Amino acid sequence: MSGGLKVFSGGSNQELACRICDALDLEPGKIEFVRFSNENIKAKIAENVRGCDVFFIQTSCPPVSEFLMELLIALDAFKYASAGRITCVLPYYPYALSDSKDEPRISVAGRLMADLISEAGANRILTMSLHSPQIVGFCRIPVDQLSGVPTICDHFGGAIDPDNCVAAAPDISRAKVTESYAKRLGLPLVVVDKRFGKDGAMEVHGVIGDVAGRDVIFFDDEIVTGDSILEGAQAVRDRGSRSIYAGCVHGTLAGTAHERITASDLQELAVTDTIPLRREVASERITVCSVAGLFADAIKAIHHETSISELFT
């Protein structure tokens, strides 16, 4: 690229963007977002990007629709400013949970996001720990998916006794995701068996595996309401677990999830900074582990056209 590497960000997660730029030893690119009285948004790039290798960082977090429009309008601005290549860096992919047509007459919004991002001007996508692998198949441009599992495992790795600890899946559908954490930490895997009861409500029927007298760490790719983790925590507590922890890549923590987690039996919840932790959510029980270095390494590898496959694990 004739103009070199430039990294810009929207307003969704500027702290992570600054950490990534620090790791790259780069000044953040200059871009302005103007909001008009009619709620329209204008993105204005305040420096020359002609021929440059541009990376634009924008995560999905509240207000989701506003930040999504920032993303699409900024990509379009880079395209018409003749950027050499535009990589859309999505620490948390928008509408990641809408990845299948599981009801009649609904949109598969995860696929729609891929189409919009490509049409807006992105040449490739860099993201982390997608909810489902089929999202990569939705995209008509190259996708590099990093894993946040090593970051969370590194946080717990030095503090656990592997002979007296288990990795727990909050339900059977998340067992495969939890298995990746268990393998990396060398822990046995237990699964909370949850099923729909006669009244249609989800109920815990049992715990598959031995948790008595052991530390239990629940792992998942994302925690939204916290229901599954907290119900699982109660189930293993009832079966004699010693202490209970949780870890996930994307800490969405919608609604009152943080309050319920703070009031629960969880000793600690570890999340990454793919989604910014709101100030009112901050708690001594919630630890944030940064993935800025991982994204910086991936950006360098993409810019220099070297392999980033080793970063996937």
C-alpha cells in the first residue's frame, strides 16, 4: 500500500482502539462524526488516506443501531476517499446471535450485516470469537477470526489447581465452546443439564460430572443476561462445589446482569474488552482482560501480508 498503515475508530470502543494503536506504536487516525438535528450522521476523514491500508475499529454495543450506522457511513467515506484497502475490525460482530432462521418469516440479521459491511466498502473483516462458525460463510469478503479463549485462559491459568478444578458448560448446547477452554487449561469438563419443563420453563435437571469439593469455572463465548451462568452456579453449589468462577470473551451484560452477578455466588467473572464495560457495571467481581495486543498483532500480519493463523489459537 503506497500510503502505509492507518488505524481509525468509531465511537463504540475508543479505549480498545487506543490500546491497539499504542501496541502498534501509531497515532489514531483522525476522523470526525457529526450528528445533525435530524439524527443523520456524517463521517469526515480529517487526513489523506489515498492508497493507504486502512483499518477501521468498531464494535457492537449500545446504542447498537447508531454505532452500526457510524460503521457503514465511515466505510463508505474511506471507499470514496480512495483508500487502498479497507479492513473492518469488529471485536464483537454486530447481530452475531442472529445466525439462523429458527422461526418462520424472520431475518438472518448476521448474514445481512455481512452484506452491508461488504457493500459499504470493506475489503476484509477482522473479528473475534464468533457465536457460530457459519457467520464466516455469510461473508463474501475474507474474514479473519481471532480467538479470545487464550486470553481468558491465561487469566485463570496461574490461579487454579488443575487437580481440584473443573471447567463447566452452562448447558449442553455450549459444551463444545466450553471444551476449548477445558482443553487449553487441562481441566475435566462438566455440563449442566437443562431442559424445558412441563410448564415450558427451562429447568436444571442435573449436573453431568463431579463438582463436589472442587472449584468450578463456567466458560462461554458471551454472557448477555447471565441467566445460564447463574442457574448453573446455583446447580453446582447445591452439589457441593467449593468456589465458582466464570469467564467469557464478550461481556454483553445487558440489563441488570451485572447486579445479579455481583449479588451471586460467583467469586469472579473475567471478560475481555471487545465490548466496553459501562461505568455503572464496574465491579470488583468483574475483571477485564485486554485483547488489544492480539488485534495489533493481527493488524500487523494483515498489513505485511504474513500468516496470522498462529494467532487463531
